[in-house]
Amino acid sequence: MPIMIQAQDIHVGNIVWLRENDEVPCDLVLIGTSEAQALCYVEVIIQPFV
């Protein structure tokens, strides 16, 4: 059963299981998808420096 953790508790080497429409912190590497054609859509929002 998946557990919920905070972004600051994710460390190098952790495996993070995502589900549709999950929001995640940056700096994750996608290594797989359940889509039949191995497709994944990633939406990036870039905040300007203030």
C-alpha cells in the first residue's frame, strides 16, 4: 500500500510511484509508465525569478 510523504522527505535513490494527475516536486527521473505505447505527458510551470 502506498504511503504519502512530503517532498522534503524524498532522497536520492528513493522510488516514487505516481498516479494520474499527481503533483510532484522537480528533479525526478521518469523510468516507466503503464501506458501501452509508453507515453507520458509532463506539464512544467516555470516561475520567473523575483
